[in-house]
Amino acid sequence: MREIFNGILYQLKNGCNWQDLPKDLPPYSTVYWHYKKWRAAGVFEELMSVLFRTCA
């Protein structure tokens, strides 16, 4: 799961196509599938909310 999360962070940070993820990460289709699921479930909004509360 950590490598999948690293792939999502890499794509979001660099703005590259999913297909252009480095080869040392899991396959882009796996990373993108988890990203879609987690986005739909509100995981990223919750993560940002927790991080904001922690830093504020």
C-alpha cells in the first residue's frame, strides 16, 4: 500500500500521465485504480483535514 500511495503522490506532485509513472513503482493501472477508489471515498479530503488540524 505504501508503494501505491507513493505512486499517487508522485503523479500529483509531478502532474505526469499515469502511464509515465517510474517503473520502480507498481503498475500505473493499479496505482490509478486505488486513486479512483480513495478519491471517491473521500480519503484525500480526510487526510488533508487531519494534516491541517495537526499543523494549525
